[in-house]
Amino acid sequence: METRQYRQGAAALRGALLFAFALGALVYAVSTGKSALAVVGAALGGWLVAGAAVDLWLRTGNSGLSRLTRLPRADWGKAIAHAGLGVTFIGVSLLMAWQVEDIRVAQIGQPFTVADYEITLDEVKEVKGPNYTTTMATMHVDRDGKRVAVLYPEKRVYPVQAMPTTEAAIQNGLFRDIYLVIGDPQIDGGWAVRSYIKPFASWIWLGAALMALGALVSLTDRRYRVAAGAARRSAAPARATPAE
């Protein structure tokens, strides 16, 4: 009787938790004007990562780390793959919520601010490549008075194909990526510049790598190799017995 009441109470609490979570997402959307899908996605990602860790621990039977290291590789592969999916969810969600895009005419030597970064266009020069000519900009990025990166965005033209291409300069980081793009010169001076601050973009690739790693770890499980060998043997045609 007590077990049944406990299960009913746990189910009711789960419903209350979902209601509280939905209410929090609604408040975030109304107060910030941003999509609540970012909050939902980040929460789902965190749930997947935590759930993968809890699943591994439950499989040990609460017997400690010694049992954890002896779990089958298939269990580890599944946990790693689920955690990778969660990391991807978190990366996509936070990227949607916090990414910043800035388009402006930048003057040489005059810094401008994008999010928490101060960006300065130092110079723009024409450079000849092996089969193209390029307009190359030199730009430096500072934050809190410290140099973060020096980037060289380009705008290339290939004479044979008569095709212009834009080469964005990228500074990667674990928690954010910075993209700078140089555009055309303006009549009244300055250059068109696009700046993108993409937080947690690297987490999307990290999650994909973890999912691939999880699949590889699962494939190394001896049980799968033995089962595959048994399946091949059972599928092989029986040899005909010669008549006496």
C-alpha cells in the first residue's frame, strides 16, 4: 500500500515539476522577448547528460567505482552517446539564446563594441595570392582591456572564374566563437564589417564527436562481436554429406 502511494506521489511531483518548468520558460520568454525554446533545449540537454550519468550509476547496483569500471562497453557507449546528444542540445539552445550579430561601417582605427568585446579595424590592404587577389583586413579584438585575438578576414576575387568569395576570420573557443567578415568600401569612408559572437558553438561539434565516440565504444563490446560471429555461423549453409 505504501509503495503504491509512493508511486502516485512521485508521479504527481513529476507533473508539478513539468508545470514549474513550463512556467519558468514562459516567464523567461515574456521578460526577455526571446524564445523559450532555448531554455527548454538547454534543460533537455542537461537532463540527458545527468540521466546518462545516473543510468551508469544505477547499473553498478550502488556498489561503487570498482563496479563502474567493470561495466560492459555497450553501457559506456550508450551513456557517452546520450551525453553527447545532451551537449549538442545545450550548444544549440544557448547559441540561439545568446548569439549576437552586428553589421556596421567601421572606420580604420576607431574601435566599436559588440557584446562584451571591443573590435578595431586596424588596416585594409590588397594582397595577391597564387590565383586570386584579396582585400585583407587586420582587426584586433579586446575584452576587459586584454587582447583576445588578431584576425584577418578577407574578400577574395578569382580572375579566371570572375568569382568573389568572402573568407571569414574565426577565433574559436570552448565557450564562444568570434566571426569577423570584411565587406565593401563605403563612399563616405570606412568599410562594411559583419561581426558575430556565437557562444557555445563548439559544443555542437563536441556533442557530435561524443555521439560518434559512444558508437565506437559500443562496437568494441565483445558481446556484439560474439553475437555477430554466431549469426554468421548459423547463416552459413550446411555442408552436404557425400552419399556412401
